[in-house]
Amino acid sequence: MTQLSEMSEREYFASVGHCPGMFVGKTSFHRLTAFPIGYDQHVLRHGGHGLAG
């Protein structure tokens, strides 16, 4: 498996979709929707472009 740090954003979120419990613990709609929002805010805070679309 590719290291998470070496993946594109598309590959990263595909891996979240395959094993969501590995990333958010107990899987729920609330946790799965909060995950990309938190990711986006982290990227913006550290000078990235954030998620589009």
C-alpha cells in the first residue's frame, strides 16, 4: 500500500471511502462529513489551496 503522505488528494479520499472506520473511528454520517471539512481547514491554514467543488 502507498504511504498516505505520498498519495494525491483523490487517492487519499478514495482510501477513506474504502475504510472509513480507520480514519474516523465509529462510522457515522456526522463523522464522515466532518472529516473533509477538517481536512480542508487544515490545508487552508497551512497555505494550501483547499478543496474545490
